[in-house]
Amino acid sequence: MSATPPNLIAGFRRFREQHFEHNDSLYQQLVKEGQTPKTMVVACCDSRVDPALVFDMDGISISSTGSCYATMQLPAISLLCKGNL
């Protein structure tokens, strides 16, 4: 049995076909210029709704459980936000 479920492989293929291949210039721009998000949302890890969709935002969405937010993710969040927020 494959370590990767077939539905994930199929989803990745759909992403490449529907988004990546048609937005090549966007991805090339992101590689050259990097990203400077202005918004960050910490969302519940079991949410099925993407905060970027709910808030119509161009930013970072972090899925978390309350118990590990401070200890595990705070250093990464600080690094991501440095100079951006």
C-alpha cells in the first residue's frame, strides 16, 4: 500500500492542472519577489472553512490547537511577522 492516499495524489494533480500550470507567472513572481503578507489569522485546526475565504484576505492562515499554540507556533509566528505586521 502506498504511504500517500490516492485522493491526496489526485488532489495534487488537480491543483497542478487547474492552478499551477495556468498561473505560472504568479508563481514565478512569488519565487523572485517573495511574499509579504499583511494579515495573519490563527484558526481552529478542525475547521473545514479556510479563513482566507471567509475574510477574503491575502495573508497567512495558521491552523492550531489551543494547547500547542504558544509553545510550538509562537516562535514561527514571530519569525513570519518580523517586519510584515
